[in-house]
Amino acid sequence: MPELYPLPFNEQFVFFYNIVAATLWFCCFARFLILLPLVGRRFLPGGIADFFHVVALLPLIGSIVVKFALKRAWKRSNLWSLLNGIKMAWLCYGVIFPHPRIARHTSYSILISAWCVQYIIHYSYFAFKVKTKRSPLFLLWLEYNNFYFTYPFALAAEMILLFLSLGFVEEDLVYDYAIRAVFLSYIPVAYFAWSHLQKRKQVKYTDVMKKRNAALARNAQQGGADSSTTATSVELRDLQTN
């Protein structure tokens, strides 16, 4: 059973934010799973779009508010989170909201599924991490491996929605050229994003598990120490440095 550490106010705030965010994403996904078989994809936006678009602002809000609450220095990974949050907000309110007919396409349902699964895992993991300073191994694995199935689906859905929106934007407008530029940039950006996600997995999951397994092996050879405690300390130390 993970020990529940007493938290200062700023970490209590971050813990509460992660719990609320995970709950909202779960509610959004549950609503999607209920509505889709009842009304079909063509009428789905009427029952979920407003809620989904508001929830999609949480990554942008979190990338700013949580960073200031924890008072940590900005890193390159923080810039990644901020830009991703801006992209999500723009897709919802700059692409889909002005052209609601494109939300009837199957790609909108795929986008909801991919984002919901990704952020249910993400916020659940960080809620555990903030409160207990570690996480269940299955949640650690999901946090750093879910991109193998969520990222390709989200990428394809976003590109399709961008392409469909071009049919509703007047040609030769600045916004028309902006959407075309973003659409053309998706593939090269996706290459760097995929590399970033793989490197992130290597550093924060693969290397951590190697250290954990090495600690287990050393304690098995020594035979006198509590291997589970030592293994936990390895994960705790590595999680605290992230």
C-alpha cells in the first residue's frame, strides 16, 4: 500500500487539479461511449461537443498553472506540453467550433477517444505521483507507452479534421493559408514528436525499470535487505527528478 505523504498547499492544489482533470476526462469518455451507440456519429456532436471542448482546455491550463504552483524551472518538455495544449485549444475552438459540420465525420469520434484515453491515464498517473511520490507499475507503463496507440489515431483524426475544414473556409484568406500551413507541417512535426515521445519513454520508464530490476537483483543476491523497499526507493528517486 503506497504511503500517503503530507503535502504542502501547492502540492495539494496540484493533486486536486489532477484528480479533477482525470475525473472530467473520464466523464467525457463515458458520455461518448453512451451517446455514440444511441445517436450515431452524425448526431454525436450535439450531445458532447461543448463539454469535450471545455475539457480539452485542461492541458493548456495545467501546463501553466501547475508549473507555477510547483515553482519549478521551465524545461524543454514543459514547452512541449504548452504547445500541445495550445494546439488542442485551437483545434477545438479555431477549427471545429466555427465549422460544426466536420464534427459529424468519424475522425471526430476517433479524436475524442484518443484524447480521452491519453489524458485519463496522464492525470491518474500524476495524481498518484504527487500524492504518494510513486505510482503503480501498470500506470507507470501506461503513462509512457500509451502513445503507441493514442498518438497515431489522434494525429490522423486531427489531420482529417483540418483537411475537412478547408472546405468551409474562403480561399485566399489569411486563415485559409494558416490552416494549409499547419496541415502541411503535421508530418514533419509528427516525426519530431514521435522521437520526443520515444526518448521520454526511454528516460522515464525504460531506464527507471532497469534500475529497479538491478536493485531487485542486488537484494536477491544479498538476501538480507527488503527488495521491495529498495526497488520502491529507486522509482521514488527517479520520479522525483522528473
